[in-house]
Amino acid sequence: MMARRKSDNAKLKEKIGTGRGGNYTPWLKPHEFGSLGRTHRIRGWKVNRIYYFMSDLELYYFLLLQWNENVIDIREQFPMNLIDTVRIAKDLGIKHPPHNKKSGNEVIMTTDFIITIKSNDGLKDIVRTVKSKKDLKNQRVLEKLSIEKEYFKNKGLNWGIVTEEQINKTKAKNIYLLYNDYFWFSNSKFNQNEIDYITYDLKNLLLKYNKDIIKSCRNLEKNNFWECGEGLNFFKYLILKKVIIVNLNIKLNFNDMEIYFNEGNKNDSVTC
């Protein structure tokens, strides 16, 4: 049974949809309404909170943003000011979505992502909505997007649409495969000096065994009296920390993978 959705007034009183970082709570969560696709909840890397997504496409985009070192904060399902969107809808001659038949009142609209990024001018927010190309053929979807576009134009924020054409699904799926091992260090009993030593040990093993990942990780487990599989988890942690560089644009195969050691700072980027 679907949980009862809180009213907009109740959310406003609770200041849902405000704040930044760990203090932010999205305006909408999947349990509040029926989603046409799969929904997801996932712990963040950059900010230690749970994020909520209404589709696979939103999740994939989020994963690419997490990988991007220029991204500082991500706020999903961000609410727009109702008075402003109602006025814009009226000016555009568009029915404001959606209409609450019980109360007769319009409901607050949201955008998919507010993204805080580092730029040459300091930190700035940009706005992205994620839609499939199929959705963009729907006239009603386009009407809603026109309200959203005008709203953020008036706020002076860069707004854009992201479709599956801008999302590298192979890379996103690879990041998802590795994702939970980002927390390997915080879940371990080791300090940073010990991690540095274990990293040095793994690098030497990879060189000794001609970059045979499985063999090297098994020997790392023996050296540290770890359980089976822990060595590969540590290897994946080093990929996520960009100490070990792999090609995320092809499906990961730990039995056959080109790897490189990152001796400097590698700043990977993704189109926002």
C-alpha cells in the first residue's frame, strides 16, 4: 500500500526542499506516488545522506555526477515557488500541473537536479532535468518543461535537459558496480598510513604478477589475513578514489582489464 503523501503546506512548514548538503531533504520521494519506472535510494559519496531517484536514467546521471570532481553538491527533486510557476503558466497560456481535484489548488512543481559545481568564478548552481527522448515527444511534458525553463531563466540559473544521449550508461553501470566500495576505508579499522602501505603492497603485487588483478588481490588477502573477496573490494576502492585508473567506458572485467597507476591528480569530467 502506498504511503500517504504529505500536503505541500505540511512540507513547507517542515522546510522540506530547503538547505544544502546533508541538511537537504528532497521535496518528493518515490513512495509518495506511483512511478512508471524503477525507483532507487542510494547513499551519497560527496554528501553523507540518502538520495532518491524516480528512474534508472536519473540514477545513471547521478552516478556520473558523483564521479565528477567538479561537482560539490546534488539536490534532487528540488521544489519551485508555486506563486512564480502559476504566474509563468498563466503568461504562457499553459495549465499548471498537476491540479489537485480535492482542494482545487495547484501542486508545487519540482526539477530533477540542482547541481553545485566548481568553476573558475567559484561555486555556482546549475539546473538539469532528466527526460527520455520518448518523453520529449509528449506535448504535455513539453508544456511543463517550458514552465520550468522560464522559472530558472528568471532566477538567472543555467537550465538544461539531459536525455539518454548525454548519459554514458556503460560508465554509469560500471560506477554502480563499484559504488559501495567507496566506503571501504570508512568501514575498515585502518588509518590512512596503513591504507597507504596496503596500497603500496597491492601496486607491487600487480607489477609482480603482470597486472593480474585476481591473483594480486588474492595474495593481498593472504598478506593481510583478509577474508576471500576483500582484496578485490580494496582494488575497487582504489579505482573509485582514482588511485588506480581503468577505462570505465567499457564493461568492467576483472579477469581482463587494462590498469594504470595515477601518480598525480586526475580530474575526470562529465557533461552537466
